Amino acid sequence: MMRGVPSRLYDTAVNWFAAMWPDGGRRRVVLEQYRMLGTQRALLADIALRANLFGPIRAETDRQAAIEEGRRQLALEIFKTAKTDIDQLWEQIEKRPSKRGERP
């Protein structure tokens, strides 16, 4: 819990944004940028790959496993806020060329 922010505010995205971005104008800018991010499918697919979202965690230590799980959770939160369907991202990732120079 952040100082001065009750934990119940983290229960819904609307409350989180209101707590973290109390100025309505700035909050609208952040939300609009998330909406725009939702249209950037290649970038979102890259975030999914970097977070190893669709593969098993193969960490050698508990600390590494926690870091990998945190990356996944952050990626999922970004996709949720950007209103992105992760199944569609997976389809895009599956269609990517397997060799350098190939076209999808």
C-alpha cells in the first residue's frame, strides 16, 4: 500500500487512476494514451514476448521466479488497461516469421 492510499483503492482500475492521478485532466491524458497503446499490436506483442507471457517460468531461483512473475503481471495489467485481447496477441505472435527476412 502506498502511503496515504487505502489498499481498497487498488481493487478497481477506476479507483486506482483517481487515487494516483487526482487531477482529472492529467488522468484523462493517461487513459487516452492507454487507449492509443491498445492500437499498437506489434508493440503489445513485443511486450508479451519480453514478459514471457505465453511460456513457462524457467527461473533457477525463487527471486528470479518472482521477477518473471512480476513482469507477467505488469504486462497483463497493461493489456487490461489498454483493453487488449491477449488471445489476439497470441495469434499475431504465432503468425510472425520464424526466419530472419521472412514476411508474415
